[in-house]
Amino acid sequence: MATATQVQKSLQAAMRDALRIQDRFVAEPLFAKTSRGYLKSEGVSTLQRIKSNLQRRPAKAK
């Protein structure tokens, strides 16, 4: 079972992530039927950085 400090750290990390992407969230129009939204892309530079980080990681042996 997780200790209280581990739970607190997990909650803090989740809040950091939520606040980091908050400005990218776009809600559907007010009268939309699904009451959902979507996340705007951060842009091409972010995708390129993610891809380059994935290529640099060594493959895990199975």
C-alpha cells in the first residue's frame, strides 16, 4: 500500500500536469450534445522533441 507521502507526491504531480495543459483545453460549444472538449496541439516543435527522445532511448530487452 502506498504511504501518505507517496500519495501526496502523486497528487502534486497530477496537479502540475493538469495546470500545465489547462490553457490548451478547448471546450465544445455551449449547446453541444456531448459536453466534452479536446486538447489543442502544442505544436510541431513539441512533437519533434518527443520523437527525438523516443529514438534516443535504448530498446528494452525481453
